[in-house]
Amino acid sequence: MSPEKSMLLHICCAPDACIPIPDLLAEGWNVTGYFYGSNIHPRDEYTRRLEAVNILSAHEGTECVIPSYCPGEWLEVVRGLEHEPEGGRRCTECFRLQLEASAKEALRLGCGYMCTTLTISPHKNVNLINSLGESISALHGLKWEYRIWRKNNGFLRSVGRSKELGLYRQNYCGCIYSFHEPDMELTKSAVTHLMKTE
Ligand code: SF4
């Protein structure tokens, strides 16, 4: 693949990708998606979100790389950060892991640019995400495409388009800690179980 105008787009979920993908295609980018997914709990939820990503990719005519589902790898990276609030240090490490995995895939595919759909969310720190993306891209000799997708009503547009396309929209960020946040004891026992069965 020619690195010129070829982009690896990190996809956090289909609803967040349903505006960035068509917008980038309209700008002339050659887009390949990358759905990391191992942060998502439980597995059934991962499967639902993956199905939505596949529906969107087929609709847009874009490829999406899907690595194996390895929640144990993700849990190792955020070990010790279980009690962090959403938006805290656990999320920083979660973004870093996903963007590093994306950068490796971008290199493997010969993409010259990288970007993420994460900045469409009204709940996420877009400066942190873009700065992580920039430094990780530079480390791998890639260029970071700086975008804040929630600008210009990006989030509202994504809600409308997800409905039109019938995409599943989740009601929590994704990981076991955002899923079980009110009950840390329950979360701890679920994590122990996951680590044993991985
Ligand atoms: S709340 Fe979301 S961003 Fe934060 S660690 Fe969990 S999955 Fe990752």
C-alpha cells in the first residue's frame, strides 16, 4: 500500500466510527480500520460491538483488521489502576495500549498515517488522546492525523447515523471496571476468574 493518503484508523466502536470513516473517504483517504477490542467486557459485549464494526465496514466498503480477543493482555496493562475513575490513569494506559497496537498494524500494512475515532466522544480528553497518538506515531515513523471528531456536532451526527444504519450503541465505555463500577468486589472476583481462564 502506498503510504501517501493511506490511513490506519483506530476504531473504538462502530457508532464512534460512523462519521470519521465516510468523512475520511470523502477527503480521499485510503482507510483501513483497526478494532482492538480486548478492553471490552464481557465477551458477549465484545461480540456485539464487533458485529456492529463489521456491519459498518461492509456498508462503507472498508477493510477492518480484527486482532484476537485477549482480555488478559489488557488486564495486565491496567493492573493497579482498577480504582481509577473513568477518565483517569487507567484510561490513559488503555488508550496507549490501543494506539500502540494500531501503530504496529499501520507499519505492517504500510500505512503512512494514523488517526482514532475516540475523539468523537463528549466524555473523552481529546487533547490527551491526540498527544498520545502524535507521540506513538512519531515513535514508529508514522504521521498522526490530528482530529477532534466531536467538533461540528460530530457526536450528534454519529447518534443519528448509527440509528439509520441500525448499529448497536453501548451504554458504558467498555472495560470490566466501567461495567461493574458500582461494585468493586464483584469486579475483583470477575477479574480473578478472567485471569485464570485466559
Ligand atoms: S473506561 Fe473505557 S477508556 Fe477507560 S479503561 Fe475502561 S475501556 Fe478503557
